[in-house]
Amino acid sequence: MTPLPHYYSVSVSGGPADAFTSTGPRLQPFELDAPAEFGGPGNQWSPETLLTSAVAGCFMLTFRAIARASKLEWMFLQCEVTATLERVEQATQFTHFLMHVRLQVDPRVDRMLAQRVLEKAHRGCLVANSLKASVDLRTELITNVATAA
């Protein structure tokens, strides 16, 4: 890791009617638009879905790093996040993120270690730590390879 602080730059541009294009150094451009809930087409990434994805993606990458440092061998990880957007004191804001994480490991793996790594990743996720909204974690440890499909 490079020393802090880190800086991240993006540019979003477009006209009055079409989806906007988001670009960043060394990144593939992508389109974003309002979600259906705000009158958009609902078939593009939106700021709301990007933030929700950032919570999930940050958890996943944090888990990977902590699992590697903890020597936890794992097979598959899935993180589903549901974000709640509400009106609070005359401002629209995210109030809650619920992460449902499924971790598949070999039956011989120490289940307590796996659970500790999941919880440590939850506490260490920089995106979740940067939010005003609460972020709750629900975990499911899968040790039967046939049930993880």
C-alpha cells in the first residue's frame, strides 16, 4: 500500500437527455443515469447502485486481504447488499445497509477463524466506515460444496 493520503479522481459528463459518462484515469468509461425510483430508465448504474456496490466491493476486497493475512483458505464469497434510502429531517439519505455474506470453505476449515475474518473485514471496510448510515452484517458459512451453487 502506498502511504496515505490517497486521492481518487473521476469525471462525469453528458447532456440534458442522455445517460452521463463516468471516466477516470486508467479506468473503462461507463454510463450512469437516474434509477427508476427517481424517474430514470433503471437500466444503468446510478449513484445509488454504485454506492451500494462500493459497500459490497470494499467488504470483498477487505475480506480477501484479511483472509490472506490470517491464512484462511476459502473457496467462494458472495456479498449481497440492500440499501435503504429514506427521508430524514427534510433530506434524502441512506439510513441503512444490510450485507448478507455467504462464505464457502472446506469442511476442515476452522469455522471460528472464518467468522472472525468475516467480522474483521466488516469492521475494516473503509467505505462502510465512511458512511453516516448503519451497516449490518449477516453471515452464512457454507461447508458443504454441493449447497453453494
